[in-house]
Amino acid sequence: MNLEYLDLFQNQISRSIPKTFGKLQSLQDLRLYDNKLSGSLPQEFGDLISLVELGLADNSLSGPLPINICSGGRLRHLNVFSNMFNGPIPSSLKTCTSLVKIVLSENQLTGDISQDFGVYPQLTKMRLASNRLSGHISPNIGACTQLTVLNLAQNMITGSIPPFLSKLSNLVYLSLDYNHLTGEIPPEICTLNNLYSLKLSSNQLSGSIPTHIEKLGNLAYLDISGNRLSGLIPEELGACMKLQSLKINNNNFSGNLPAAIGNLAALQIMLDVSNNNLSGVLPQQLGKLEMLEYLNLSHNQFSGSIPSSFASIVSLSTLDVSYNDLEGPVPTARLLQNASASWFLPNKGLCGNFSGMPPCYSTPIAAHKKGKILGFLLPIVLVMGFVIVAAIVVIIILTRKKRNPQESVTAEARDLFSVWNFDGRLAFDDIVRATEDFDDKYIIGTGGYGKVYKAQLQDGQLVAVKKLHQTEEELNDERRFCSEMEILTQIRQRSIVKMYGFCSHPAYKFLVYDYIQQGSLHGILENEELAKELDWTKRIAVATDVAQAILYLHHECSPPIIHRDITSNNILLDTSFKAFVSDFGTARILKPDSSNWSALAGTYGYMAPELAYTSVVTEKCDVYSFGLVVLELVMGKHPRDLLDGSLASGEEAMLVKDILDQRPTTPTTTEEKSLALLVNLAFSCLESSPQARPTMQKAYQMLIQQPCSSPSPVPFSALTLQHGMHVDV
């Protein structure tokens, strides 16, 4: 009777909750989530007058919630997510002013949202998604001024989006998608300066996008697809500089696609404007979206050619321009080499080196017309030949004149080439000769900060040379660049790619690394045969190698070094699949007495969420990226499908075995224990709060401990993602 805390979550407890729980008058905290409980919740729960927290998520409970579930007036946290509760919202919740967090999502609850909820002065999170709630959005919700998360998606809510939601100045997530909302998007919404995610899709909204949308400076996710919105896409949308995903597809927008959209440098996940009435020429500025992975322009009326600048979008893996009036060549991007022809057809006349598409600049000529055409063309060809030869002579002369000043610059660069070589000084000329003055045929990788070349030196040694893009910032801060590079050349750790030296000069700026034969982890995971060869034991070893490398940078370098770009592209494997962390092109020395404010850098899809709000870089940014790489090792692909809101809210009930990469052989019992450890570690590294993430020192210690020494209470076959999300590391 004196019991205050009872935590039985993440077990396999089945059957129903006993009515006798109603006798626990002193019970304050009851957590039974993630079990196999069924049956109804006893009405006797209304007698728990001391209850502060009730967690019943991820079970199979059904029936109505007890009417007096908040009879004691002390309930702060109520989470019944993902059950089968039905019936009305308990009447006692309307007056339960103590509520801080209420999660009723994914049930079958009914009721009128305008009548069944009151004003909650302390409420920070209200998740009511995926129920059968109806009615209008109540002014009571607008009076819950501490709300940071409001999710009413997938219900039957009607009426308009009320302007009074603008009173929720702390709001970070607002999801009203998949309802029956009508009317316009109120411009008052644009005053929510802290808004990070705004989802209004699949309603019946009309009108235009408010021009004041530029005020949403922290917005990362905007989804207004599947409505009846019309008018022009405002130029002001290009001022939402932190947008990572933009979906305005399946509406009635018309006019041109504004060139200002090309200013959204953070756009990485998606830009979808398909199924509208957009027309005109595609702006060249879209090529500035270098981090974009998915671009859908299909089912519009775009004309002209696809801008050649699209080839600069180095991360682009999907480009759908089908059902337009486009013509001319399709620019070749590295990740589009295996593109489907369905992404480009039908159009007016696109061509390119893709399966199912006509090649460019070739027109079938009927056999009986060849002679006449060739006879007509021959004199023209002969004349043009003389012109071309003359032009070539001029070009050669001009080229020679231009190269003379360069030779003196090159001579200066030799003297400024700082190198610690394995056999003595590495000649500047040797690098330039080995790459034929950085000819594209030697490129083995391309990133946002430069191109990587493979160079074989005169003594036979293979090195990787990263030629950096010149930026005004670097040119104006030469001393800082050189001092940082000198520190990096002194790094000697067996899981970090050895950096031999660097050249810093206005003519050339490049870094010289050891050449790792097998290539990047990303490339290996994309190769079916190599992915099979990278078995679970090797993958676990890769995670350990990477953790050790980052641990060295964070805790054994003085001052500490933050890599800032830990991705599967920057983890290289040799022929024995040993991992090496590479690419310190974006690394910055972290000085203990500095504020660590810095320009945004890194690869989108791997960056810590706090960088959407601020550019303060800490070691915990690397820890977050490491967690993503670990999940990528487990899944065999980037875990983006798990990261679209579900991971952060802890509402994913998928089995771990269902997300495993199927290409390696089935893991052994020992490997299963290690994989469970990896999943637990990954989710601890992916905590939204940097303070909640472990240090790399703690992460590495966790990896090298014997998995069998701490057996999991849950069989691997029953292990869910929640087991990973709720483990303290």
C-alpha cells in the first residue's frame, strides 16, 4: 500500500492488468509500456489519487479509458500510445490542469476535440494523432501556451486552422495533416518563430502560401501537399534557409518556380513540387541545392531544357521530371547513373545516356537518304574542318600564353608545400605530374569541399589527394588554415587515415592522404557482393574502429578535434575491411576557451538536430553522426525512414530483426548480442538532447565490453526499436 513507483516496462508481461491495482493509493509512477498486455484498463484506476505518471504505450489494451483517470488532480504524464483503446475521452481529463504531456496517438478514441479538452497551463506535448476525433480546433488549445508539440494528424477534424494557434509561441512541431480542414493557411502561423516542423498535408485547404512565411527562420520540415492551394509560389519561401524537406506537391500552384528556391542550401531530404500547374523554364539556381537527394518536378508544364547546373547537385539520387514539356540533354549527376527512364518520359524531347532514352545528338537516317545527305554535307564538313583546325591553333597559342604566368605561381607553391613524407620530402611537382594537373580522369570522389584524386608517385606509392574548393573565407584566413593543417598532419592513430601533408597557396590548396584500397563504407554497402562479404563480425569491428578514431580526436588530441563530417562516405575500408576515418577538410580545432560558433558544415542526413537551431559545434555533434553510421551498418542503408519524426518521439515498435540488412548471413547468437548492443548504442547517440548522448569514450567502452557478460533480457527475435530507445548508456 506504500508503493510509489512500479516500473515493469519492456518485458513480455501478458494478459490483463489486475483490478487490485486500484488499491495502490500511494502509487505515483506506473510504467507498463512495451509489454503484451491486453484487455481493458480497470475502472479502479480512477482510485489512484496519487498518480503522476502513467505509461501504457505499445500494448494491446482495449476498451474505454477510465472516466476518472485524473481523479487525484496530480496526473502530469499520460501515455497510452499504440493500443486499441476506444470510446470517449475521459471526462476528468478536461479539468486535469496538472497535465504536462498527453499522448493518446494510434488508438480508436472518439469525441469532439472542441469539447473534451480544457486549458492546461503546463502542457508541453499533446499527441492525439490517429484516432477518430472530430470537431473544430478549440480555443482551449490556443490557451495552452507552453505547448512545444501539437499533433492532431489523422483524425476527422473539420473547420479552419484557427489564427489563435499563433499564441503558441513555444511550438516546435505542428501536425494537422490528414484531416478535413478547410479555408486558408492563416498568416498568423508565420509568427511561430520556433517552428521546426509544419505538416498540413492531405486536407482541403485553399488560397495561397502566406508571403510572411519567410519569418519561419527555424523551419526544417514543411509539408502542405495534397490540398487545394493555388496562386504563385512566393519568392519569400526562399528565405526559409533551414528547410531540409519541402513538399508542396498535389496542389494547384501556377506560374514559375521561383529562382529563390535555389537559396535553400540546407534542403537535403526532398523538394517535391509535382502535380501542380507550374510552367516556364526551370531556374539555373536550383543547381545550388548541392545537398539535395530527392527532386520531383513531374506532372507540371515546365518547358525548355533541364539546367546544366543540375549536375552540381552531387547528392541527387532521384530526379523525376516526367510529364512536362522539357527537351534537350539530361545533365549527368554521379548518383543518377542508374536512373529510370520513367523519371524523364514523356517529355517534349529529352535525351541522355539512360536506359530507355534516346541518345543525344543522334537522329536515325533512312538508308536510302544517306548518300544524298552525305553528299550535301561533305563540302560543309571540309570547310568546317579548316575552320576548326585554325581555331585549335589559336587556342593552343592562347593556352601557352596563359600558362606562362602559372609556371611562376607553381614555382612559388612548391616552396609553400609542407609535407612529412614516409621517405623524405614529397615533391610538389610529383603530385601535379601524377594527376596530370588534376585531370578529371583521376577523380575517385567528390564532396561539398573538394575533389579527391588518386595519384601514383614516382616511387610507386599511391596517395589520395584532396583538392579543396577555394573560398574567400579560407583565402582571408590563411594562417588559421595552415596552423590547423599542421596539427592534423601530426595525428597518428591506427583507425585514422594518415595525412602526409598539405599545400596552401592561392593557386593550389590540397591535402595528401594515404590511399585506402577498398573505398568508402557507403560504396561497399551499395555493392551487393561487397555488402555480403562485409559480414556482421566485420561490421561490428568497423563500428569499433570508427568509435576508437573519434575517441582519439575528442579525448587524446590537445586541443580536441571535432571531425564535423562523420558519414559512411568518409569511412574508408581496406582490403581486409578494416575501417579508417578520413576527410578532415571540414574539421576544426576546438579550443577550450572559445565559444565554438562556426559556419554550418557537414553532410545533411548526418548532422545533429541542434544545428538546425544554432551553429554551436560540440563533440556531441560527432556522437550523433556516429549513431547514424552505426544504424547504417545494421540496416545496410541510411536510416532516413526511421528518422522522419518517429525516432524522436519514441513511437516506433518495429522489430530489430526486421530492419537488419538481409545480405550478410544470418547472425550467430554471439553476433545477435553484439547487434543488440549496437542498436542500443546507436539510439543513445541519436538522443535529441546533446547532453543525453554518451561521450565517445563511453561509447567505445561499451563496444569493447564482452556482450555475453550482460545478456539481454529480451530474445533477439523479439527485440524492438523501443528496447534501443529506452536504454540508458
